Amino acid sequence: MDYKKIIGYTLCLLMAFCLSCKDETEGIPTGMLYLNVEEDASLQTRATSEVTYESLRVAIIKGEEDTLKVYNDYLEEVKGERLILPIGTYTVAVTSNHDGTAAWESPFYQGQETVEVKQGEITNAKVTCTIHNTKVSVDASQLKDYFTDYQTEVSNSSGSLIYTRDEYRAGYFAPEKLAVKLKLVNRDGNEFVIKRVYPNIEPKYHYTFKFEIDNQGPGDTNAGIDFDITIDEEHKEITCPIFIRKEDLTQKGEPSLLLRGFKDEGIFQQPEIVDGVEPPAAGTVGLVYRIGKKNSVQSFKVTTNSPVFSAAGLAEFEMTDETVAMQAARLGFPRLPGVAGKEEELYLNYELDLSGILPYLKTVDRKPTVHAFTVTLLDNINQETSIDFSFKIMPDVDAYVEEPVKWTHFAVLKGVCLDESSYFMLKAAEGEPKKVDVVQRDAEGNLSALVVGLTPGTDYSYWIESADNSAMKCEPTGFSLAKPLEVPGLNMDDWGTRSGQGAIGGNVSYPCLNGVNSSGGVYWESGNRGAASGGEVLLQGESTDVKQGKAAKLTSRWAGAIGIGAFSAGSLFSGSVQDVSTAGAKLKYGQLHNGYPTALQGWYKYHPGKINWVDNKETSTNETDEAIIYAALTTKQYILESLRTNIGGVITFDPTDGGVIAYGEMRTQQEVTTYEQFNIPLVYARLPKAEEKVYLIIMAASSSKGEFFKGSTDSWLLLDEFELLYDYNDSAVPASVVGNMVSVNINDK
């Protein structure tokens, strides 16, 4: 694709003076805004859809941040409409109507123009939108002579795409560091994985990752090093050869990082080094890095939130830069290469002594302060590894409290005091201090207490007091619990219909169509858009057979036409659709949330049929179908993929993934003829972390194996009156997460 050519959108803004309208602008000089998106024939592109079919979001902005009007779909909401505006200066901003997530053939266009609405004049404005993401192709054609199967995963923060051996589409990603992972299966059935990272990715370029077999001869030690990147500036194309060497196929030569002297969580706790406090001995804590003998360090990047390093301009620094490394050394950070360790057949080992950093790290406001570091090592053939570690610096005081661990209606108070008669005091902003003396303590003086019955949105403060030492001082720490965002449409009462986009077509029903997520998109989605294009309705609002108001009905069906299609389970989930057709779907699970629920409850009816589709082939079995409802709280969104042409490559949600904070599910094969209530505890795998971004996933399907094209066309599931619960319960917060603390209800004090 010629990236020198761009898509142009002409928005003709016809401003006609108008004073006759009886609205909020009465008495104010106004103009008329007429929006018309047109194709500029001189700015063509080879994108899969022409500009007139692009889904565009148009915003009219007054001043710097005052958004006067937003149109989420130009074709359906804006074309031919007129808007009355007060005279003045506006910014017309146009973007693609998607969030820029990694997707096939989905460029992200963006542009804006300033326009002045003058009284009695017609103003024309042209907004030219350029591509703001990066196009990526994979060429692995040479591998077919050597391997029976291969697939490439390309990923970054915008998501991931799987390029199978028969995948010739281009993907679009955010213009930032890309990770490339190639999976190979040789003729003996052995599987290998090769990973590369490309940090310097630019927008508007087309990158092609080309895999080649390295047939280096004896002594050719430099072959296979990825220096042979070619750039065609005229057409904005970059080819990145990735040579496959023998050591790649033995999975050797990858760099690695290892901590020494830290706890399992990568934390080292140290009293603040002041007068009278001895610094730790040299070599107390260290970082070992291992690199292949044939390779070298291309980048050794350190990022940190340490206020000490940030004040020195070293929030992020590159250790291979001698000048920067000298600056970091003044704060005790060791220089490369470090102390040589044991030499292995294929590797060299080096250790960096991190103990020298500790005398420079200080507390903030005489409270425990965590200085977190991330080290990322990139070798000369773009193999990358990273590791996190933290130094927790403790103040030299009698007692102190830390930021509590917060849910929505309860929290774990935390502090340190060696006085065994110590306890917590908790005070609401408008209340009296209350004593919390049911505490858990250890030999090192760490105190904790589980307090329930707290109110979101209320300001609290807490501190430590002593029964035996009334003179002991402890600075209070304040906190509040966030009010959870309301999830639109949980009661399943409000429904709307939206037509499919582009070539997909079909009409799809959604609960609470007007309820949006934090970025303005529809909150609820379904994997059944492809089924809709085949004329089947797998998700719809139910008005008769309900618990209250309306319900959601999910139905399993084969959907398609002229023999082309797939078995589909009726589904509903919080998230978005990335790519969909009658062959399957690529879905993104998760919507931003700010609460920490402990259970999902609701009402359901279920009719399971006998499974008559397996691997998208019609059959006959005695196996009963199964419905599934689950909820999860995660630190990221998840891309799931299900294609009938590649059933073995199905990507499903893994509740044991490290990004899952809490998870709960209900599966059933039982016939339920009258509405029954369910309660699904969300079991927390770990404690919530302060300021972390969390996503809520709620998913239901009438056939639990629908992504594998397995289920019954006789199955249906009715859902009604969903509700998220936030109160403490033992099932959701097990002892493995909070220890054996006994909960204290602050309202009983």
C-alpha cells in the first residue's frame, strides 16, 4: 500500500445565519453547521473499504476541551443533518470509529481542522485524515519447504494478531514496540518458538517481517544477525528479515535475567539508611543477566518510579549510553558489564551488585516508600527479556501505617509497630474515631486488620495507637473507596438493534444499546454478528418469558448460507468485536471498571439439547450441552479468536492468566424450567493494587464450547436481572489472599 497517499475527508461546513430556532440558543447569534464527508479522488488508498464506507466519529469542540457535540457514526447520525451553532471558533475532529486496537485491515484515521463560524457567512472546511497506526505483514513462505506448520503472533499494547501459514491479510497496530513470536513444527513433530522484539516502530509505515532460513557455512559467525533491514522511504515500506539459525531451533541463545537476594515478589525491604543505620554489605542483592556467546547487548534499559532517580532525570535511562550510565552510577546503579560469572557452553553470565543503590533511596514523608525498577534487556538479534524488582524503604519511627488494600466495601489496614499492645484507630471524615483491635501481627511488627462495612466515596483516615504507651506517635494515612461505575443494562430491560458494519451486514440486538463504556462505545457485544449476516438471531430481548421487565435470550444455531457457515452459540459479553464473519469471530473481552465486586448474581432458565455439532460438523451424540456464565476482574483486555477454518488455533479466555485478579463461573447441563437465582463468587487470586487499571468481564453462552463449534442447535439460555455484589464474603476473599484475619464490621463499633 502506498502510504504516501492518504485518505482525505472533506467536511463541508455550510454556516447559514439563523435566528428563528426556538432552543437553548434563542437570543444568541448562531450559524448552521452542515457536515458532509466526501472522498478526495486525488488521495486514494488500497484499504479494504473505501472512504465512504469508513465508520467515522466526528466531534465539534469549542475551545480547548469543551466538546459541544459528538457523532459516533457519520453515516447513520450525521449525513444530511444540520446543527445550529453559536458564532465562534470550533475544532472539527474526525477519527475512525474504533479504539485503535490491533485488527486486520483496519487503519486508524485521524485529522482535525479549526473553523470559524461567522454571522451571515458560509464557511467551508476540509479535514484531511492520515493513518496514525502501523501496518504489519508477515512473509513466511520460505518456511513451507522445511516445516509442516507455523504461525506468527505479532503483538504490542494495542493487542495481538495470529498470522497462520495461510494468512495474507495485513494487521494494523499502535505505532510502538512490536513483539514477534514464531511457532514452528518440523517434519518430526517437534515444536520450536522464536521471539524477536522491534522497539523503533513508526506510524504510517508498512512493516513486513520476513522469515528466512539461515544456511550459514562453517565459521560464518555473523550470519543471521538482523542488521539487514531495508527501508523504502518513497513508499513508506520497511522489510525486516528474521533469519532462523540452528541455535534458534534448539531454543538456545535467548537472554535472561535473574534476581538474587530478593523475596519471591521481587521486593527487598530495607530500613532507611540514616545516621546510626549500617548499609547492607556489598553483594546483598544483585541482578544476574545471561546472554548468548554469539550475541551482544543492544539495549539495557531501566525504568523506575523512584523519586530519587526521577529528580536526577533518570526515570528512564539506557545503560549502554556511557554518559547516562555515569549519571546512574552517582546514585549507586552498577555499570555494565558487571562481574563475570560462570561461563556456559552457549552463554556468558554477569552479575550487577544492586546493594550500592540502597544508601541513596529515601522515604517520602517518613512513610514506607517503594522504589520500583524494571530492567529490559535487548540483544543484537532483537531477543528481549525483562524483570521487575522493588526496594521498600522503611522509616525510622515507632509506628507507621501504609496505604490500605482497598476493595469497594472493605479494606485491609496495614502498618508496622513492634509494640505488641498496638492497634488501629479508624475515623470517617464526619464520624468519631473507632478502635480496631482485632489485628494480625508477625514477629517483625507488621500489623493488618480486615475492616468491612465501609462506604464508597467516604474519606477515612487511620493510624496506630498503643495501650501501653500513650506517648507513641503515628502519622495518619487517609484513603477513600471508589464508587463503582454503573454497568449499563445489567437488568436486561433495555434493548436496541444495530446494523452490522461493512460487508458483515445483519441486524444485531444488544441490551442497553445507549449504555456506553468509558470511551463512548457500546458496552455489551455478542460473537453472533456473523450469524446475523446468515439470517439467524442468536441474541435477542425476551418480553414474555421473563423474571422482571425483559430478559436476554441466547440461542445456539448453525448460521450461514449456501452451505457456508458455522455452528454458533448464543453469547453475550462485556467488550467489543474486532473481526467477525460467518467463519467465526475475533473478540475483545473487558470493559473498564473501578470497583472490586465479590459476586455476580442473577436469574436464569436453561434448556440444554443433545450435542449435534462437533468441530463444526453435524453429528449425533448422547452428550448434553452445557451453558456457562462467568465474571472476571482483570488488569487487561483479552483477545479471543475462533475460526472454523482453524479450530486447532482457537484462543480462549484463561482464568489462570496472570492478568486475572478475580474469577468465578457457573456451568450447568441441567434443565431449568422456571427461573432460578444464581450467585457466582468472584474468587480473588491476589490483593488489589493501588491505582491499577481494571477491566470487568461478564460473559454468558448457551453452549460453553461454542468457540470450538461444538454444541446443540436445540439449546437456549434465558438471563435476567444481573447484579454485581461488593460486600465482603469468605468465598470471594480466601485465606490464601488475606491470611487468617477475622473481619471487623466498623458499623458494629
